[in-house]
Amino acid sequence: MTPSQTASVAAEVREALLGARVAEVVGTDTEALGIRLRTQGEDRRLLISCHPQMARVHLASVDPEVSRHTPFSDLCAARLDGLRVAAVEHPAGERIVRLWFGGEGTDQQPASWLCQAGPAMGACLVAELFGRRPNLVLLDAAGVILGAWRTFPKGDRPIAPGVRYVALPPPEPTSDDAPPRTSAEWEAEFAPRERELLLAALRKRASEILEKERYRVDGVLRGLEAGLAASARCEELRMAGEVLKANLGRVPKGAERVELPDFTGGTVEVELDKRMDARSNLERIFRKYRRLREAKARIETRIGAFRIRRDEVAQSLARVASCDAPPELSRMAGDDRSGHARKADRIRKDRRPAGVRVFTSADGIGIWVGKGDAENDHLTFRLARGNDLWLHAKDVPGSHVVARIGKREPTQETLLDAAHLAVYYSKARGSGGAEVTYTRVKFVRKPRGARSGQVSLGDARTIFVRWEEARMARLAAGTLAGPACWSESGGSDEGA
């Protein structure tokens, strides 16, 4: 855009948007800011691009096809939301547009408007549409930089938060005979180029994210397969236990190993703990055998789930190269969550805390599971919020489980997912079904003098969990679960 073309578009924007209220601000993968405004009962749209090859500002007919929340777009959204366009300026001979925002949408000069609104009420968005690195800068009413698309902390003219904005000196007059163009003409010229750049950016990001996921899944599978190979020894232990059971009278006291006849005419060497008698060694061997057998079944289930996930990632990678639908590419890049969910995630900055296992329910709710008594206390009384859902396997030792639902009511899937985790990480594991007590965290109390992990509950309810291997495998691998049968009853309880 030449200076005269910038002036023409600025006049068009001023006429269309003066007094319009900001409804939404989003960023894009093509270094543009999309602003949706409300005026006279209809929506109007403004696009400001600081892309080096497509720097421009004009009215737009549609919202960006795919929006992306960036730090600068989020700052503009938080600062400008609900404000009105108070003035649109174009310094003569420059490729700069200044949009002033305040509480009133009247056609006033910025100076008089600032005097009436006060510094706390105003903001200015400066579009610098020139040079190799065009920029967008957000200022407060006093001219101090709040943020910028590109920051330059050093130099003669620093652009960084907290620094007073310095305008460029007036340019020398130059001949500018470029014909004026309307917003519709600018949009028609740049929309196809912008879409190609958007597709390229989305394909690159989707490929990078999917490659990372494939690397993660392959690493988990290697670990699981190594664990499966180790658990294959369970059959050897079972055979040793059966042979020892049939020959208890032949085992000398204090022996570290003994060679006994098996059931096929050969012999089997059985390793013993010399501190135990023959029967205690027999019980020890069968306990170890049961643990390895259960571990083998769990590992086989998880391997199946992760192999499915690996195939899904491979299929998604194959689709990325040929996909020309930005929404689909955005979904594969992990951008399909709502803006509200993304903003909440950034505000909470929930990172995986030490001593806590982290899972995600079928509804996308985070579920945290304590790893021990001390970690249970820390999870329940320090990390969880009062309205989160608290669960524990009834009448047996186990981990505290917290579903991070906030003030929402738990869905059936989230409740069952959390309840399965409560059973899995308790002494009720392997029982095929168990009762789980649940309540809001605010009703969980620590009795005076109670040991770590021990709590008392109020306003608690109980559900019976019918064990589902597929649900547990999905929780471990991140795939979706199907419906399940469940029953519920009221009551109160005390948990360990």
C-alpha cells in the first residue's frame, strides 16, 4: 500500500467503523489481526496484516477462516473488548494507520477524546505498514507501549512493553500517483495469497505436532514391549511354584536354591529366600507370579491401544500433505479447542505437579491421582479447588483422585473415568468391580491428629464401578471410551 492508498482505506475505515464496539479480536497464522466490531445492529470486520509481503489494512467481508490465539492478539482482545472506535488517523505521507479506542464512539480528535476519557479509558492500535518488518503496536492512552506483534527492545527507536512509543519523523514528500483502491479490491487481491500461506503454515505446524506425537507413541511402545518381555517370566514362576508345592518336604532349611523333580521326568531349579521356610517361599513365588501375570495383561492392553494411536497418527500425517481445508488442518494441529478453553488454560497454567499422575477424561477434563499418602494430602488440600470432584475407593487404601470440573456438574463419562482410576490405584484393583465414594473437595476435611492421606467426608455419594479394561486402556493411551453401565446411591463416608 502506498501512502495515498493507505489514506484512502483509512478514510473508508473511519466512515464505516467510527463508534463501532469491539466484539472480538483474533490473530492468524499469516501475521494478521482480525477485529470484529458491532455497529448499528450489524457486524463489521477489520483486517490488519503485518506480513512482510502483504502488509495492509482494510475492511473484510468474512472472519478469518482459521484464527489463532497469539500473545499479542490475546492482549488486544483483553484491552479492547467492549471499547468503541473513537478515531481513525492517517499521518500525511505515511503508511501508518492509528485506531483510537475509548468508552464513547464519537468523532473527536484523539487529544480532546483523551482529555475526556482519561488514561485508564483509552488505547491506541498503531499499524506500521512499511519496511521489511511491518508491525502492530498497542499503546495505552499515555502513549506507553502495552505490547507489539514484533518487539525490538534495543536500537534508536525501541518497541517493547513499558517503553514510551516514539513516532517516526515526517517523511520527505514523494510523488505518489497510485490509484486509490477500496477494501473489496484489496481483499480480492490478497485473499488467495493469504489462503496459500495459511495452508502452508498449518501443514507445517500439523506435521511438526504429529511427528512429535509419533515419536512419543513409539517411545511408549518400546518401553511397553520391553516390559512385556520381562513379564513373560510369569509362566516360569508358576511352574516353579507348582513344583515346589508338590515337593515341600524335600526343601532343606536355609537353602538359597533347590533342584526338584518336575512333572515331565526332568528337574527344575527353584530359587529360594533362605530367611523363609518352604511354605513362605511358596507363597512368595505365587505372589510374584500373580503380579507379573496382572502386569502382562495390563501391558498387552496398553500396547494394543498405543498401536491404534500410532496408526491414527500415521493416517493423519498422510492426510496433511494433500489436505486443502484450513479447519481440518487446524484440527490436526491441535487448534480445535474453543478460545475460552485456551484462555482458561493460559490463565491457570496448569502444569503437571510433582507426585501426581495426570489423566484426561473422555470429555477433556483433567483428572489428577495422588501417588502416596503425602502426595494425596498435597493434592486434596493444596492443588485441588473447592468445587472440584474428589473420589476414593470405598473402605480400602488407595489414592485420592480429583477431577478438575470446577463449578460444573460431572458428566457420566468423567465420573466413570475418575472412578476407574480410583479403583485402579487402590487395593480394590483386580476385583472386577468396587464401590467408589465421591464428593466436592470443599467437603473433604482433615481430622485432628490424622495420619497423612486420612480424611473425613461430608455430603458424599457412592457409585459402584463395573471394571472396563477398554476404559482404562483409553485413559492410559488418550483414546475415546464408549458408554458404560453405572449405579449411584447417596450417603457419607470416611476415606483413608
